[in-house]
Amino acid sequence: MPTRLPMSLTMTTTMVINSGERKPEVITLSNGIRVVFDVDKGHPTAAVGALIASGSRFEDEHTRGLSHFMEHILFKGTEHRSSLEISSAIENVGGKLNAFTDTQYTMFYMRVPAIHTSVALDVLSDILLYPLFDLGAIELERRVIEQEIYSFEDSPDDVVTDELLKGVYGSDPVASNPLGTVESVRSFRRSDFVDYFHRHFVAPDIVLSLAGDIDVDASARFLEDSFGRLAKGPGRAEWGIPVRAAVCRETERPTEQVYMAMALPGFAQYSKQGSILNLVSSIFGGNMSSRLFQRAREKEALVYSIGSFPVSFSNTGLLGVSAESSPENASRVQQVIREEIENMRQDKISMVELQHAKETVLGGFLLSLESFFRRMHRNASELYMKDRIRTVADVTEQVNSITLGEALGVIDDVFDTSQLAVSIVHGPEKH
């Protein structure tokens, strides 16, 4: 196969900076809630969302899974709409609505034709400002979430990652499954939802984000009249830095395959070292061209899927490695992963590999900007976590400024098998 020469990264940077990029506009409502407008008139659609300071990292042993349950219950009726009316208001104009709960925040979002942006904002404000917390709806949704937990536990690739986080971070909330447990979900009462809502769904720790063909003035007036009336809360507390451990965990599930998830040390979100590790991960196992994929699948045919991926939180992180194989190949796969970790440490990487990784990462970033949802989400999460939004030029400059020496330094810090945490999910032993 011919070797592809790397494009000049100087050319790539110039192309991006001269692309006529318009920076997102941030305004602050009277109660401190920030709103991001990322206007793009190139396509007649829009994405709107609200990022809430609510997630598994805000919970304790008594509230495990409450953030996720709250996400569900806010769609189940308001003072003005039933559950059906909430979904119909968006879906009947061709839009989509959804939400997800993560470790550090919960996001509610809608994607609509741009002419119906006002409808999306009205529904978004309705579910986040005027929830009913109806007892009957809570009981019904409790059963739905129990089924979601059972489904999760039946998914080996979910379980193996869940057990890996527990092995790395122990009992720290950063390792908690946002779903909670069946026992915790069954324990919540209406008063728990009301109390949690008044602690977390308050100003200023909400970020509102809009991207696409947006009328900024009309949207800003509506959001001030709605979200701008929210009461102020105490503000988001700082999270402690969790202690990491290199623990091995095995879990038995009724599966014919062996699922593996491993973790090396990583770095905090948006840190310089985290950006460097993202490039290094691309070389190690980030795609089909990576060292790990080429060896384990292309050369030895041990697996169907294998790869690496950085995971970052506000003040910690890890480099994950995942694979699945037949039981007879499982030991060899683990050996290959360890050998490739050591090869990264001993053989290092070349400047050509680093340049290709920069193009890969920047190209993927630019392609993500085709999605208004991704732009809306990225803007909200960066403002929430770092109080600023990086422009395309910022990201390009940050990536292109990384030197080979910096990459080699991160490899020395991270690629050490003595720091490797391992989670394995396998089927019952056959006798």
C-alpha cells in the first residue's frame, strides 16, 4: 500500500483561520444564566438545548440515579402540557426531542426546522420551569427505568466499562452509573424530586445553547422572560480529585464473547496534556489505521473491534482501551494490548505519525461542525466547564502547536502497564 504524504499543517491552519468563522455570541440573563447563540443561516434548521448542573457526580449514596430519574420525569407533564402534548408539540412539526444524563451534567435538547424554534424554546422552558412531579407518573416511570437498568445489565459492553470505572475510581461519584440501581430507584419519593429540582435547576448553573438559523433578538427576549425569572441557587461546588487505582475486575454474564476494557492514566478536560493524549490515542488505537487495530485485527485477526479512547472529567481522566473476542483468543488479545502499550513506550512515535494524528483529529472536529446539535452541545459544555468557547481557530492552533517532544512526554507518563486497570466480562465457565 503506498504511503500517503502528510498535508502541510501550516496550510491546514491557514485554511481554517481564513474560513470566515463567526464566533458564538454569549449573553447573560438578569439572573446569571448564560445563553450561547451560534448563528448559521446556511441550513433552515436549529438545535436548542439546556445544560443543567445535574448528574451522577452531584449524587451521594442516598441519591444514586436521581439525576437520571429527574431527566425522565420532567418529560411526564407540566402545568401546561401532558406528556403526550410535550412530545407532540415538537414531533408534529418534524422535530426531535430528547435528553441525556452524564457524569457532570444533564442536557435537554430539541432539533427543529428553524421556523419552529420558538416552539422548541417554549416546550424547553415549560418542562424545566413548570414540572408537575405527578405521583402516578413517578410510579409509572420508576418501572420504565427499572427496565432500562435490567437492559444495561444485560449488555456486556456496558457492564465491562461500568466495572472498569469502579475499578479505577472506587466509590468516588465520578465512577457512579447515572442509572443508579434498582434499589435506589425504588427508594425515591416525590419530595426527593422536588428538593433536588430546587437545588439544581436554578440560576446561574444552567447554560442555554442555540445553534443554526436562529433569530437572536426574539430568542433572547423569550429566554429572559422565561429562564431569566428562575431563582438563584448556591452555585456549583468544586469536585474533589478522585484517587485512581490499577485494579483488575472480572464479571460473569451469559455471553459467548469475552469483553475487555482497560484504562491507563489520563488528564483533565480541556487540559494541554489531554489534547496531546487525544493525538497519541489516535496513533495507538483511535481508528482503523492505528497500531492496535492493525496488529490485533489486520495482522492477527484476533478481534472484530478494538480501539482506544480518552475519557476526561473536570479534574481527572483516563485512556480507555476496549476489545471483544472469542474466549480462545482473549488471553492473546490482552497480551497484544500490553505489548503495544510497551511498544509505544519503547519505540515512541514518529513526526509523520504525529502529523497524521493532527490531521485526523482536526478533520474529525471540522466534520462535527456540520451538525447543529453537536455545535450546540459543544458550546454549552465548554462554557459550563471552562467559562469560554474555543473557536475553530483556537482548536486548530492548540492542536498544531503540539510538539513531538510533548507527545513523547505524555507517552512516558501514560503508557506504563504497571498502571493498567483491567475489567473483563466473560460467560460462565464451561466444564
